[in-house]
Amino acid sequence: MLTLAAALLLSPVSTPVELASTPAPLHGTLLTPEDQTRAAAVIIAGSGPTDRDGNSPIGVTGGVYRQLAEGLAERGVATVRYDKRGIAASTAAATDEANLTFDTMIDDAKAWARLTAERTGQPCVWLIGHSEGALIGQAAAADNTLVCGLVLLSPVGERAGVAVRRQLEAALPEAMKADAFAILDELEAGRTVAQTPPALAALFRPSVQPYLISYFVVDPEALIADYDRPILLGHGSTDIQVPPSNTERLAKAQPRAEVVIFDGLNHVLRLAPMDRAGNAATYGDASIPLGAEVAPAVADFILKPR
């Protein structure tokens, strides 16, 4: 009984947090250490319907962001992790597609950083971004003195338009490529396209074009090259979704960044083989935990004397 009571007393404290927003609040979780808070961070989720814990209805389970937050709390780092606009508990805060831009995601991350600093009493907070969340974190940190530094996990190392072009080159029939690339050219130049072929409407429909324009303009290499605060780049060696070459590109653009390659971990930072089927199977296997070295590496970097 005494052992159980002691364990409960030493448990990190989990508190629901709410961020005022239009048309509805955004929701998250503040996890604070049981003892002294030595630093604070915001965990920014990757793309799609990924929630604050790192789970997604399209096949990702196990809560790797929650596990990361718990590992950081054990080492004295408080975190806020949040459901993005339109996702999970923040569903009511969804912005009409025609009015949604990548800047909306960036502004939300900045607002969460302010709230985290207020709630933890820290003079600045770290931004921990995973996958697309790393890009959001980079943009939110630019010229932002409230941000101590960046931890970019499984980051993308090139503009989104470049990646989309490569994917379309591999996937589209030859007859559709000319139209697709012409539309991409216009969007990358900051111009909308009034008419899109029906076969390409799902990707380039008019209502999503403002978002794509704002997304394509964000350059991760330029952002990291201009950033003058501490940066940790972390990537799994078996990440076949966003290969480690992306981290290599970012490290080349900013040689001051510290780099850690997690041996045997994939895009969701779990132990996984290189073969595509076996790697993908780990995304939905909740029995596979966050890689054991991830939280210690992130905490050590954040808490390093400077």
C-alpha cells in the first residue's frame, strides 16, 4: 500500500488545457513533473487526423506523443500536447476549408507556446515537432523570442511542392502529368487555378488551393538556415515514410544543429524493420512502445547547460 501511495505521489500531473479560438476552443493536455519543472515544451503533431497522443483513425495507435510527454515529465520537462484544429476534441474549431491556410496551423502553435509559458511559469518553451509538425514548429519559432529552441523529429527536409511533384511523377498516368504539373506551377507561384480536370479535383479542388499555396511556400531548409537558437534533429534509421535523408538535408543547411539517428526506429519512432509491410504494420500495433532512447535524447538536449 505504501509503495502504491508513493508511486501515485511521484506521478506526473495531467491537466486538461483549453486555448481560446474561433469558432471554438482548442483542447490539449498539460503534463507537469511531480517535482520541479526544469523546462517546458509544446508537442506538435504530424499531418492528417493525428491527435494529441499521436493516434490516428487511419491506423496509428499506441500514443507515442503521450509516451514522449511521460518520458519528458520523468526528467523534469513539462509538456503541452494538443488536438489540432478540426481533430478529436478540437473538432468544433475546424475552419472552413476555403479559409484554412498553413499559417493557421503556425498561429495555433504560437498561441499554444504562449499558453504553455504562462501555465508553467517558464521564460521560454521548446517546440517539439513530429513530421509535418516539425515544419509547423520551424515556422512558429522564426523570430519568436518565446521559443527556446527546436526539437525536430522525423522532419521533412524539402518544400511540400517538391515532394508532391515527385509523388505525382511516380503515380500519375502520362496523360495526366502535364495538367497536374501546370497546376502545381501556378500554385507554387502563388496563383489559384479556376478550372481543374475532374480526375485531379480531389487534390487540387479550388477550396483547398489557398492552403496548398500557403503550404508550398514554406521552405524548411531556409527556415533552419536562418534559425539561431538550439536545434535537435532526430530521425529513425528505418523511416521509409520520410527517410533520414531529409534530416541530412536540414543538417547541411544548418551545421550547428545536433543530429541523432535512432537505430532501428521508423517514422512513428518505434522499432521496425526496413521492409515496407513489416514497417507499416508497426503503426497500428499499440504493443510496440516509443523507442527507449527518444525521450532521454530529447530531455538531455533540452536540459543541456547553455
